[in-house]
Amino acid sequence: KQEVTQIPAALSVPEGENLVLNCSFTDSAIYNLQWFRQDPGKGLTSLLLIQSSQREQTSGRLNASLDKSSGRSTLYIAASQPGDSATYLCAVRIKAAGNKLTFGGGTRVLVKP
Amino acid sequence: ETGVTQTPRHLVMGMTNKKSLKCEQHLGHNAMYWYKQSAKKPLELMFVYSLEERVENNSVPSRFSPECPNSSHLFLHLHTLQPEDSALYLCASSQGGVGGVRETQYFGPGTRLLVL
């Protein structure tokens, strides 16, 4: 059974610092991995999708890497801003279950002005 | 806005009530999903519909009953719920059906449910 873990569960940094969020998964037979952002009480917004054949994806200040063999992904957010405060979720789409996403517990980020 | 809307946004109900959650997607997708997000637990997939047929039911209690009348609408009918069913219920949709594994899922804002 695929398990997805995100460490740390919560993170607080001063504005301007770079953020590093970690995601690990137990079954490397994945189609892709996706990072989402969730604001309090709201739905999820997709940030980056990395296919299993890719090593990284970039969008603006966001960069996500994928090391399938070691079961790890890292989301980097450069020069953090207070507006980056949210919960960040990673999810893997596993080969054994079609389009089913398995989610990690999330990392709650607070960027202090 | 992701193109996926959910109503109501907040719902308070007693254990003997019957209510329904509604989801609508305006993206032309043909797969829709219900997820449950409880406090301190990862997001859990509940049901998957592809081309209006239910293709997955993740051992969800029968007090939750999904309905997909067409590819744009998805309902979750609730009856005799328990306090532990209080959670954020999220709807999502994707293109390419359940087999479209390269496609991202687009999420609605969720319905915050409180069962008293």
C-alpha cells in the first residue's frame, strides 16, 4: 500500500528565506507526483505536476524535484512572501490504481513579515 | 477559480437529517471525484465516477450515497451521519476519464460539514 509522508508538518520562516518542503513515498511505481497548495478552509490549487519520467518542474519561484528511485520529492519556494503562507500537499498517482491520488498529510507553512 | 463549484460551502446538520452536497464542473471533464479531508488525517478518496459510472468506492459507509446524473454534476447524499463525519468534503474533476493518468485533477472549494 502506497504511503506518502510530508516532513515537517509545520514550518515557520521569516519573509525572504527560501522554503524547502519534503515529500516521501513508499512505492516507486508511480505515474506522476503533484504538489498542491491549500488555503485555510479552501480547496486545493495545483502548483506543479511532475511525470515519472521527469526530474523536475519549475514555475516562477517554485521548483519541484523528483527522485523516483529513492521515493522522494522536494518543493523549493524561493524568496518566500507572506502570501505563500498555506498548507502544501503532495500527492502521487500510483500505477496500481489508475488515476487515484494518494495524499500526504501536508506541511503547514507560515511566512512572517 | 478552478472551474469546479460546490454548494453549499458550509452545512450544519443533525444526525437524523438528510442533506445533499452538490458539485458542478464547467471544464468539459468526464471524470469526477469526492474526497474527505478530516482534521489531522490526509485527504482520502471516497468515490470516483468516469463517464457517469462509478468506478471506485473506497469502503465508504452506506450513509454516504453518491450520484452522477451527467458528466458535469456530482452529488453526495447524506443521511444519518455521525459526528465523526464532520470534515471538509472536496470535489474534483479531470479530463481523460479515470485512465487519463497524465491529467491533473481540479478541485472545488469544498463544503465544510459539521454533524451535531
